[in-house]
Amino acid sequence: MIRIEQPVVGICEEILRFFPTRLFEHLYEYFSRNAAVSEGLTELHIRKNAILTVVSRGKNFAVKDSLHRYVTVDGEEITEILSSLCAHSVHSYDEEILKGSFALANGLRVGVGGHALYRCGSIRSLREVCCLCIRIPRCVHEISSGLMGMLRGGEVLDAGAAASEGDEGRRLFFTCGKLKSALLFSPPGMGKTTMLRDMIRTLTLDSDRAVRGVVVDSREE
């Protein structure tokens, strides 16, 4: 296992250790030069014979080496990364991979794409994995305070303050006396899981109004 001798701001060894030596060195050097990108890192996009890209604070960045050349990934490296992510036992994750993604114990989520073998209308196997998307979980505190006020006190919440500035699709009105259930939904990448993590933390750790809770996480996120 490759170890980091010096800390990289915003990136931990848990992520970099999954990459082959060449890509590890490029990523380590790139994040060392771009601390702001590493601090806000949320995704890494790995595609066969394509430029290695990362997502930070909602923006895409192409990884470049020390000579400012784009870093590309070949098929063998993708196979090696996938094997490393699966603890060198890819077959143990076959069922999850066929569904398109799997989760690791440290909270990382991995999306998988490739050439599929269909039979009787369903995917039976992936002949070749040609792209991976690694999503990095981030804990953000106090982002659910507005929602929690509504859920606990029956307040009216306008979660679409941006609507007054032209975003008409982001307005939410909700009034409740006693909450029995709630549905949280949004397009991908908008922070549903991050919001839920903070709501669970607030509900179960609040010293004044803490409740006993259980989380049923069918996707192991």
C-alpha cells in the first residue's frame, strides 16, 4: 500500500491509496498544487483513454501533471483501481456492480460503467469496465437547521429563497403540526445524503430534544 509522507490538504490516504503508482503521483502532485480543489473535492471521474477529471465545489477540473499536460487513464489502470476498491475481490461486489454502483465501509460510493451483456432483458455481466466515478462523502453541520425547525415546530419553510432571484423551481412551502413522515428529494448531486446525515445527527444528539433513532440504509451510503 502506498503511504503519504506529507499531508495533502483536503485529501486523505483512504482515497489516494486506491490508485496505481503513476496516477497516485499525478493526483498527489496536482492536489498539492491546488489546495482549494482538494478541500472541496466531491468526485473523481475515471474513464478509459480519457482525461482524469475531478469535481470540486460543483465545478469540473482536468488533472494535469507538473508539466501542465493532461493526465489520461488506460484500461489496465481502471481494472487495477476497481480491484483495489473491491479489496482485490471484485466478484464479491458482482451484484452491486451490475446495479451500477457499490459503497465502501468508509462511506465512499463508486459508480461503475462498461460494456454490458444483456440476457432476457436484464444485465448479466459487464465484459469490460471502462469508467468509474468515486464520490467522496462530506459531513456538513447545521445545514438542516431550517428543515429541523419546520419538522419540530410546525413552522412554514420557504426553502427557495433563491426563487425571488429567478429560480422558480426551488420553492418549498410546508406546514405541519405533528410530522409522521417526510420525503426528501432532489436531482442528483444536490446534497440529499448530506442533508439527511445532518438531520440524523441533530435529531439524535440534541441534548434537549434528542430522540432515539434507527437508520435503514438499503444502499449502504
